[in-house]
Amino acid sequence: MEYIIRLLMLFILINGTLKLSFWKTWQTIVFGFVCAAFIVGVCPLAIQQSKTQLTDLLDNARVMQDAAVWITIESAVCFAFCFASLRKADGRKKGKWKVRILDGYPGLLLFPVLFYVLTQIIFGMSGTSFTVISCLFALAVFAGLPLLTLLVKRLYPENEFRLEIHFLVSLLVCIIGLIATVDGTVTYSAVNEPFNGNALLFSALLFSVFFLMGFTGNRMKWRRSQNKHQTKSMK
């Protein structure tokens, strides 16, 4: 399970870099500085951790359930950003403020990943000053994030292609996150009840009614748009 979690963290880093590739260079530099300040700030907390504590934390069912919710929400935000950006690329003016909000969200999962990497570096470099380790790692992140972002832009200059990759990686993060955080515990047990045919028929009827309403409304909207295009072409 530890290897799956590390793979998940790798995809989170890749996904975060892809998201930052839609930012301007000065914005990625500012975010790199924020990440570097975060690393230096959490250094005292990282020093107090041990391998046993981290292992117990990853084996904690409650923590894993919270992590699954966080990963799912983060992936949903990434999906929304991809669809909103595509709508903006099609020339649709509605919802531009939504795109700006989603575009300005960097991805908060990067911070726990950076904290975990810092603890692993501290464990692997025992005997070295913790302050030196945190400062060097902070400098590496501060310089590495903008450089990786520029590299991604050079390799994939098309925004649409990077959006597709961002969507696929977000989907992988969501799937791997659910796999890595599952513990086999049933949070809510099923209730044994007799088969309720009336409720099933009511649900099917309700679904059919709303489906027909949506389908009819969509057809009417499509016909109106076609009539407008025909009227403009005749003029």
C-alpha cells in the first residue's frame, strides 16, 4: 500500500505541474516561493515525525477516509477547470469568472506531498542539519517548479493538449486515491428490507418525466437556434 501512496503522490506532483503550466511565469514563481516558505515553516513539525508515526498515520482508517474525500474534491475541481477552459476556448462568454477562480486554484494536495517528501529526505540524510536540509529542499522547489512548468510548456505548447493530459492525470489521481485509501471497512451497513416495487416504479416514473422534460426542452432550444440561423442566412 505504501508504494501505491507514493505513486499517488507522484501523480499529484505531475498534475500540479500541469495545472501551473496554465499560469504566467511570475505566478509560478510566486507559488514556488509560497511552497518554499511552507517547507521551511513545517520543518520543526517534520523533525518530530518518525517512520513509525507516518506508517501508523497512513494505516489510520479515519485519516484515509478524510484523504479520500479531499482527493475526490480536488479531482472534481480539476475536472471543472478542464471543462470550463474548453468552454472558454469555444468562445462562450458565460462563466468567465468561474474559469478565473478555477484557474487560480493551484491544488492544495501539493502541500502534504511536499511535507511527506521533506520527512523522507530527513530520514534518508540522518546526521545532516535539519535546517540545512529544509532550506536546500525549499530552494530546489522554489527553482524547480517554475522550470518544470516552462519545460511542460515547451514540450506541449498547445493548451488543449495539456488540458487533455491534465484531465487524464486528474482521473488517475482520483482512481488511485480511492484505491490507496480503501481499508475494507463498511462505514454504513446495508439495511435488510423487503423489495419495494412501488418505490422502484415511482423512481422510474420520476426519472422518465424529468428525462422527457429535459429532452423536449433541448429539442425546442435546438429548433429555435436553427430558425435563427436560417433567418440570418436569408437576410
